[in-house]
Amino acid sequence: MSIVRLTPAFKDYIWGGTRLRDDFGKQCDLEKIAESWELSCHKDGSSVVSTGEYAGLTLAEYIEKKGRDILGENCRKFENFPILIKLIDAKDNLSVQVHPDNEYALRVEGEYGKTEMWYVVDCDEGAQLLYGFTKEISKEEFAARIADNTLLEVTNSVPVKKGDVFFIRSGTLHAIGKGILIAEIQQNSNTTYRIYDYGRVGKDGKPRELHVEKAKEVTSLKPAQPYPESPAVSKDGYTEKLLSSCEYFTTYALEVDGKAVLAADKSSFVSLLILDGEGAVRGDDTVDFKKGDSIFIDAGTGEFTVDGKCSLVLTRIEEV
């Protein structure tokens, strides 16, 4: 069983900034780095193994080479690799958008829907995001407000701070606001329906495509339910806080100061996304890491340690 570091795929959407290059050391030729896809087998951008004997393979090729058992027993229920993990730098507001559920997305788009979680890594003072509605509205009001550009009058604008968590079920209207840097853990899907885009134009000088009719079919027209916050738990050498848990992913925030003894059993692979600090992951393999690195650990690797002083997000697939 292996421990490998991954190199991400990059996206240069118009709202992106330069913090992923400036603060996280991401290296690519794009002027803007809106997103880095840190753990991805998606056809629109795959992460690549950068250490060990499998260096140079995409994550999908690595899994195919080693066999699906490295994903773990809890992944057998999924036809495809279940999740996609990103860092997102919102220099400007993202479009107001919604993601469909599995049934609609498979029927209409040919891929799974998207439930996701946002973990606020950093943000400017006064930064806000949109999360659901301030009140329940009718389909007629939703359509009318889209048509006359008054939708933002009934969306729920939420001030954010570092460490905040937002669990965004499929069907929830949402938008990351400018000045926010987020770690996003999501279903392995790239289906997004834009509802409102502030009148912006794309690289071709034309307004970016909206998907209003599809959005009308899938949007939940009521306030989003806040996700319950869990307390941080002190352990030997680190603290651990559950961020979210659902059938697609379970995610924890860890603060390591010295050594954290962890494990990747046969039930699931483990993903580590390093948000600050440096150190090494040690098991059968030793992989050094620094801020911004993404580490993939095969299911069945067993006990491993994270040595150093760092902040990280750990994701695995658990039965819930």
C-alpha cells in the first residue's frame, strides 16, 4: 500500500485570483488560478501522482493500475471515484448557482449531482457568501425575480470568518463571495447551473451562459439548514474536529503539533490537504509536505503518522 503526493489540475475562471500561487506555492502558467483540483479523477481535470514509482500517472490511472481495492470497502457502492477536492480562490464573486441531485443530473447531464462542503481557509474582513434564501418563496416569485434581476433581495447573505463550515446539499442556492479562500469537498461532478452572474462577460466578450430553466427545476426555494458544529477533540499530538459527514464523504480538520498517529484501514482511502505548515507523512512510504500539498493514502495502508506542525483537512469515506 502506498502514500503519494498529488499535483493538481488548475482552472482560470474569470473570478479567480493569485493567492493559490502567492500563498500556497501552486505552479502553473495560468495568469489567474481560480481553482486547484487537488484530488480529482474527473474528466475535466485530473490530479497527477508526483512521488514514488507511479509518478506521472493520473490519479485515475494510478487506481486502475493498483486496483479499486485501494479505494476501500466503503467505495464499492460507487460506480466512479466518489469525490473531488478543490482549493478555491474567489478574488471576485462567483455566480449565484445551484447543483442538481443525483436523479436529475444522471437523467439530464449524464453524471452524478453535487452535494458539497465549504471550509473557509481564509477570508478578507467583511467577506460574505450566499447560502439559501431568507424566506421560503414560490416558483413564480423565483422566476419573476430572476427575470427582473431582484433575486439577491431574497437570498441569504452570510458574513464569514476563517474556520467556518457550510454544508451545501444538492438543490441549495449558493455563491462564494469575493475575498474568500475555500477548501471544497464535493461529489465527483462538474455540473453547475448559473442563475445570476452580475452581468459579467467571458473571455469571448459575451455574457456567460445561464441555466435558468434547469435551475428552476432543481432549486430548493427555502432557507438552508445550518450544519451542526462539532467541538474540537484533543488527542495525543493533535486536535481533531469533525467538519461534515454524509454518504459521499466525511471530513475532519486536524491541528498537528508534533506527531499524529492515524490509520488508513481497509474501509477507505485517506486524503490529506495541507492548509498550513510543513512536515512528513510516514508509513510504508515517507512523503514530505508543505502548505498546499495534497496526499493520497491507499486503503489498507494501516497505521501512518503525520510528523510536524501543520493544519490539514482529512477526508475519507465512512458509513453514515
